[in-house]
Amino acid sequence: MSIQWNESAPIYRQLRDYIKAMILDEALKEGDALPSVRQVSADFQLNPITVSKAYQELVDENLVDKRRGLGMYVNQGAREALLKSEREYFLREEWPPLRERLRRLGLNLATLAMNDNTGESKQ
């Protein structure tokens, strides 16, 4: 794991979101074990309470399961649940201002599709 911490959000939320991204990207698959709290704490020099708090939020969201004496495991259906909630969040919170900005700039999907990620037109 490689994470760049920033000041915009508490570290436990950044860690939680990073693990969610790993589940969405299938770097962590359903049934996979999460690294132990001790391992993550040592790898990133974090307080174990911070890591435990991130993991607990994943348990509360029913994305991972805590198995006593064994560790944390990604639940069956976690990726689908995350996809659904992330899509709903995008459409409710991120798409409206993005759509408005695209309208202001006179951009549409066809124009965007013709440009690669460098901003240069493919034509």
C-alpha cells in the first residue's frame, strides 16, 4: 500500500477511503483479508487506534467482517454495494456542478471523447 496523507480529512477517513478504492479496483477481493491493524500501523507509522477506527467504519458500513482471532475480511457483495453508493454519490453531489461547468465551457461528451487525457485532440 502507498498512501499520500493530506490535511483535508482525518487520516482514519483517508485510510478508510483508500481501502474502499482497493475494493472497487479489486486489489482487495471479496473474501480477502485486510492487513492487520498492527501491520498497517507499522507500515505507515500510524497509531493503532487510528487504523482500528478506519476498520471499524468499514465494519459499520458492512463492507468488511471482523472475525474474532482471525482478522478482517472483505464481505461478499462489498464491491457491488460500494459501486452502488459511489455512483449515487457521484450523480447526486459531483455530477451537477461538473455538468454546469461543462455547459459553461461549451464542452459535451463527444468533445471530451475526442480528447485524450493530455488535453490534446485526437483528430
